Amino acid sequence: MGVACLIAFAIALGGCAARDGAPLTAEQAQSVAVHLANSKASTLYHCQPFSSSRPARYTQGHWVWSDRHGYGMGDIEATVELAADGSTNSVDLKLLDSRAEPLAF
């Protein structure tokens, strides 16, 4: 998803806060992060498991949002990092499977 689409999405969510590099609010960062995580989960795993239940944290000059939800026999864990103005730094999804691997003899 391009930066222009992300900024347009953030503006639609919260007015003009993301225009011209203005910093996002915590609520806007959370909404953008959830949207990005669900978009990537939809592409990779054909589901959109994330909701706005977890707040975004502002740390070391950028927003960080993370969440984990059950999927099949494991979990999908998402971590989204956004610059203060809402531009995407990274969207990382991990499929966590707790089933033990069979031992090879």
C-alpha cells in the first residue's frame, strides 16, 4: 500500500491530522496499524483477525502496534511500525504454530 493511500486512509479516519506530515494521534495510529495488519493478513492468510482492541504506543519517535490472534492450529502475530506522521515503516506478520515437530530417529 502506497504512502499516499495510507495518508488518505488516516485523513478519512481523523480529519486533517495526517496532512503535511503532522503527527498522528494514538487513535489514528492504532486504526492505520489495524488496517495495515488486516490487509497483509488477508493477502497472506485470507483472514482479517485484528481489531482495535490494543492501543498503539509512541516510542523512540515512532508508533508501534502489535497484537496476536488465533488462526487454525496456531496464532498470527502482527507488529506494525509507523513514523510519527503515519507513513509505514514496517508491517510484520508471523504465523506461530505450537505443535511439536516429530522427532527424526
